[in-house]
Amino acid sequence: MEINVKYFKFEEISKRNGKNGNKTWIVVKDIVYDVTPYLLEHPGGSELITDWGGKEATKPFEEGGHSSYAKSILVKYKIGELHPNERGLKDEPVGLESGSSNGPCCFIRLLTCGFCR
């Protein structure tokens, strides 16, 4: 268990989008990373990271097929964690209640996995 974990909210994270001389932070699995020093080293090019600067990047990171070595590199850039009150907020569809069994959200779940929560 970590002691003295620094928590960040999306209000602050979104300002670290790599634009106008700002640092580039990403969020992957509720962990906040300052990947600014790694941008020029990224094998796929810095734009693949900067596109997600200041945002929740778990899905593109996972879909990118990163190796265990790539994941071990990411750990070096951890600066904190997403504030507990904001976890899961960016993954929920806007305007629909979580757990709803009606509406477009349910339809999408039905198409993609066959289950509604």
C-alpha cells in the first residue's frame, strides 16, 4: 500500500494536455502519468500520446497492444492517482444513469456483449 498518494482531479489533468508548453499527462486505469519526458522516445511517435494528453487513455493504451515491457516503462512516469470521487466518471455514457436497462446504452451493450447491467 502506498503512503502519501497524490490525487488529481480531471479539472487539473485536462490542463496538462501538452499544448502551449504544458506537460502531457494521461490517465490509465486510474493512475496519472506525466509522460512528457517519454514523448520523443515513443516508438509509435509522440502524436499517439499527445492525442490523449489531459484525458482518460486506458482504452487506447490497452487497444494499442502494449507489451509488458511497455507497461513497465509507463510505471516510471506515475505521478499520482485519479481522485476516488472521479473514478469511472469518464467511462460512463453522458446523460444515462449507470445501471439503466433501457435506452441506447443498453442497446450498445446488447450489440457488443449481449448483456445489460
